[in-house]
Amino acid sequence: MHIDKSQILELLRHQGENDKAAQAESELPEQVDTDQHADLLSKLGINPAELLGKLPGGLGDKLGGLGL
């Protein structure tokens, strides 16, 4: 799945992870592929499955509404 880098940065900043947000800003491409960039996300302490669940209005909200 593709996610805008800005959504990841916003999530990290919202969680108070400003250092990780700065690192992500310099290392991640504008469009992050959760499969292709799994190593980079992991290095930032981000689990792609958890990330999808935390993004507002994203897949996480849809799955949560289904009870998954």
C-alpha cells in the first residue's frame, strides 16, 4: 500500500516523535510503499500494519468499522 510521506510525518509528530519525524523526512520518498520501504519504516520504529491502522480516514478506520 502507498502512503504519503506527509501522513507518516504527521503521525510521528502527533506521537511526539520529532526526531524520528525529522529522520523520516530526510529518508523516506514522497510516496511510501509499505512493502518496498518496510526496512526504512522498521528503522524508524514503524510497523506498517500498525501504521495503516493509525492513519485517520485510512484503511485502519475502514477495517475498524468492520470489526477486523
